[in-house]
Amino acid sequence: MGAPVNRSPKTFRVKSFGCQMNVYDGERMAELLGAQGLSPAKGEDADLVVLNTCHIREKAAEKVYSDIGRLRREDGTRPLVAVAGCVAQAEGAEIHRRTKDVDIVVGPQAYHRLPELVAEAARGKRALDTDMPAASKFDVLPSRAKTVRPSAYLTVQEGCDKFCTYCVVPYTRGAEVSRPWSAIVDEAKALVDAGAREITLLGQNVNAWEHDGRYLHDLIEELAKLPRLARIRYTTSHPNDMRDGLIAAHRDIPKLMPFLHLPVQSGSDRILKAMNRSHSANSYLAILDRVREARPDIAISGDYIVGFPGETDQDFEATLQMVRRIGHSMAFSFKYSPRPGTPAASMPDQVAREVMDERLQRLQALIVEQQIAFNQRLVGRRTEVLLERPGKYPGQLIGKSPWLQSIVADGGAVGDLVEVDIVAAGPNSLTGVIPEILAA
Ligand code: 5AD
Ligand code: SF4
């Protein structure tokens, strides 16, 4: 028997894992539930808990089942539980078969139906929707919240047609779909009206965004006209969709921040081919040359996978060499994780765990070295920071530099764009002081 449940929820909590798009989806779900008259629960106790899950790596499903178990309260009851996101999409009805402690399973393209699914669950039904309908959830989601944080996300594109052989995203998020121009511009205006000073345009392949013959750089140019919007970013890009216009936008549009997250995954052409990346190490570097010509100070971030099936010591050395040639401001690196249903999962020559561990350590040490070097370059300089949230100590605020570095500042207010003198730098954050304004 499952634990007793209160089936008429008045409060809710959404917990998002994984990428920024999940954070965005989580906010939209919260707005949707809010529009239904539910209120967000402050503490741990909520009548309805939405676990907005990620399936990109490792034992994602196992982690979700243990999270579900932990929702049980001391008195033996539990909240109404919805599993959303990519694990919901990948596992579907299997979740209902495996546990009695979940009431709703809802995929990333169906969460606009959450209110109906909650109503079904309230009637004691085990609700499920993992459809990928042709009509978009965006057409029926309520308008954006009246107040938002200074830095807001806006999904413009979803899904992936690239089919890298290691990746689940084409299966969990579906085919590449671009939202229409006017829907995006309207949402951007609503976000700015609600207090956003920075917007990050999101997509699994954001630079593949296209609508009526217009491309991402056209959209960026349009959003840059919003007077209250100070900063524009976009993520995640694919090297093959790096159009000339987008590169030029980094030269021509001051509000477009000097930061590019452009995953390359490996420095070995043999491995890139096995990954079905359809670019080579050199063609990637050639793109960066053009980007840096357009915007010399641009910060380059990336993603790397170590231990892809068949990766030899020599292939891994090529990855290290690649990182040295790029010079990252930051980068993410992961051990290869076989994902059920992907081609790479059944490739021969899976790499031993110890080998992966050792490679990951060496790669991460190199990346940390580069992060420190990049951050050190800002020490002694004055830079503009968007203050995003309070820091650990009273009076402290945390914000971002144009190059997406985390800056701990000694004053100002959330939402302010301030000049900050950088006095110290570590691998993951920098310390700055707001200069005294001497002349009135
Ligand atoms: N194993 C390890 N890392 C992966 N990524 C995607 N799929 C896998 C996998 N199966 C990494 C890639 C991608 C980032 C979001 O996650 O580096 O760019
Ligand atoms: Fe994770 Fe990818 Fe889904 Fe984002 S899209 S939540 S990274 S599996």
C-alpha cells in the first residue's frame, strides 16, 4: 500500500534538476500552478511536489526513485507527487509500474496539461502524459509572472536533430522546434516589464533557431532594442549552426555579452566521428578564430566527454591539446555515461571506470588552471556587474561580469548594474569592491 495522500493540494513546490531549460520549465510550471490558485510552499512541506528531472547522465532514474522515497513524511503521509522532465519522458508508464508513490508523470512537451493531470490525480487516478503534441505548450501557458529575477531565461528553441551517438536529448526533448518570432518578442517584453535586466535565450541547439527566414542574430538585434534590457546571452550552441550573422552580432551588438558556450566534446577527429559530431577539431578551431576576430575579448566555454567508447590515450591527449589551444574561461567535463537506447551504449571498447576517472581528473586540473588564469586577468580592473542575488554575508551581493564570471560585491542592490573594482580571483569566483563615488 502507498502512503496516505492529501488529494486536494493548496500548496506546491517545483524542484528542478539538470540544465537551464529545466529551470525555465520549472518556472513555467510554477506560474501555471499559481494561476490555478495554488501557492508556492516556503518550507519543505508542500501538498504537491513536482520533481523536474534530468536524464542526461548516470543513474538518473535511480536518483529520482530515491528522491521520491525521501518525500515521505515522518507521520507516514506523503505529498501528491509529479515526476516531470526528461526522466518522465524516457521512463513514462514504467514509473507508475515501479512505485505507488507517484501520482503524475508528465513529459517536457506536455506540462501545460499539469492542472488537468493534478485534477485526475485528485480523483485518485494515476495520471500520465508524455505526448509530444504538434500544438505547442507555449500557446496555452499563462503569461509570465509579474516579477522575475534580474537575469531571466527564455526558451526560444527546443529539441535536437543532430543525434550525437551518446546523447538522449533527441529522444527526451524531441525534434528541433523553433518558437515563433512574435511569441518570443512578447515574452521578452513581459520579462523586462517584470524586472529582467538580462535575458538568456535557451535552446538545446539555440543557434539553430529559425523562423520565417530569420535567424538567432536577427532576434538578438530585435531584443537589443528593448530599452530596459541591458544584456543578452544565448545557450547552448552547436558548432555547425554558428552562422556568419551570429558571429558578426558579437561585434555589432553591445548588449550581446562576450561569452560563448560552444561544446566540442573531444579533440580527436576519430572520436568526433564516432560521436557523429559532424565537425572536426580544426573546423571547430576555425570557428573560434572567426568569433575571436569579431570579438577579441570573448570568453569561451565548452563541454567535454572523457572515456567515450574506443577513446585511447592518444585520443585523450588530443582533447587536452584542444583545451590548451582554445584557452577556456570555464568548461564542463563529464565521464562518458552509456544512455539506454543510444548508439554509443552498445559500441565495443567501453572504457574502464578507472581510466575515465584518471582522464577526468587530468582534464579538470587543466580546466581549473585556465579558469584561474582567465579570472586573474580581471584583477585590478573595473568591470560592470549585474547584481543577481544576496551573498552569504549581510551587505554582500553576487552578480555576473559580462564574461559570466561570478562576482562577489560589497554593496548595491539586487537588479543593479554597477561598476566594480576586482580585487581578487579564484577558479570559480572573483571579489570586487564598489568604488566610492567621489564627484557628486
Ligand atoms: N555521457 C556523458 N556526458 C554527456 N553529455 C551528454 N550526453 C552525455 C553522456 N551520455 C554531456 C555533453 C553535453 C552536456 C550537456 O552533457 O558534454 O554537451
Ligand atoms: Fe537533462 Fe538534457 Fe533534459 Fe536538460 S534536456 S534536463 S540536460 S536530459
